[in-house]
Amino acid sequence: MIITDTHTHLYSEAFDKDREEVIERAFKNGIKRFFIPAIDSTYTQRMLDLKKAYPENMFLMAGLHPTHVKDDFLKELGHVEQLLSEYEFCAIGEIGIDLYWDKTFLKEQQEAFENQIRLAKKHKLPIVIHCREAFDEIFEILEGERAEDLFGVFHCFTGTFEQAKKAISYNMKLGIGGVVTFKNGKLDTFLDQIDLNHIVLETDSPYLAPAPLRGKRNESAYLVHVLERLSDIYGVSTETIIETTTKNSINVFGI
């Protein structure tokens, strides 16, 4: 069975010393599909190089990460549009709103999020949403853009049961990773009430390593710990989790 990591920053500097070994470890654990979110234009070449090295396994997204939305965000969005005209991408992401680190550019983040949603619709692509301390702001924009051609993944979902249901109502899958293994993560208190057909697996590596590796650099091979926890929560085999979540990723990304 093929396991899918729907969110990993494998081009990150954190992997510069052992990227090939990290990918080989993932392969040995059955992870063969990697969906690669964008940050900003400074990482574009790294992403393209990764795709060139592993063309059958790496699937790139285009987008501007909310924490990188600054005064020059329109120039960055122009770069995203240019990329879409030159290369094939599987999604627009990761995009959204982040009010954890800095609220200075909230207005710009909102505008960038709206613009990129419309860009996704134009290119018939899913979106991959980054949301940190901004559920209300995210939902307000999604409500304004609600349509059949709005769909994607709510990356690294950390909300409540009610917020999960609301995210799903906008045709979003919930990206579940290391947080589900955290003692204070709270996802395990309601996740079994969410149909498995609404779930995709992710790591967000190099961030958010699952227990018992919390605090270390995360990597795709560690999805096995997420699988084990989801198997416990849903009371089904890891094979069922793998089969369903990879099918869900195919339905979202069309790959």
C-alpha cells in the first residue's frame, strides 16, 4: 500500500545535509507520494529541483504563505501566476491567515488569501489552507468564496469539532499529522466523530514531529506514528487508514 504525505517541506534547509536519506527512509516505510507546499519565491528553485530529482513522487504547489505576506505581496502573487503559466502544479498552497506571529499585515493576508482562492478556481485547482489563531477570519473569506469549485485541504487542522464540521462544509479535507499524537492536542477527543473520508495524512515536516519524537526534526517516515494513533482512534487497521487517506488525497489533488 502507498502512504501519502499531503504536506511536507522537503526542500527546506533543515534537510540540506541528508535529504536523499530522509526520502529513502520514507520510501522504506511505504510513503511514496509527497505533496510539497510553497512558501514564497525564494524557495521556488529548490522546489523545482526536488521535482526534477523525484518526478514520480513529488507534487508541487504554488502559492504565498501567509507569514510571508508583506508590503510586496502583489509582486509575490505575480510570481505565483507566472509559475502557473510555466509549470504544472497540483494545488494553490499553502495559503491562508496566520495571526500567531504577527498581526501587522492582516489586511494584506486577507487580500492575498482571497486572490489565491480565485486563482485556484481559475486554474481548477484545490487550495491548501494554513490557519493559525485565525479560524474566524478564514471562515469569513471561505463563506464569501463558497462554491462547487472551492475545495482542498485544511492543513494541520487543530480546531474544535464544530470548526472541523464547518471546514468540511467548504469541501475541505482535514490534514492530520503529529498533533493527533500530542497529549494536549485534543483532536483525539472528537476525531472519531469525523468520517475517515474527510481525512488526509500529513507531516508538515520538518515541523511538528509526532510523539514519541516530539521536539525533533520531523520527516515523512514518521507518518507511521500518526497512522498508529489514528488506527487507535478509529478502531480500524492501519491498512484501512492508509487506503482511505490515500484515496482521499487522490480525490483532492487529482493525482
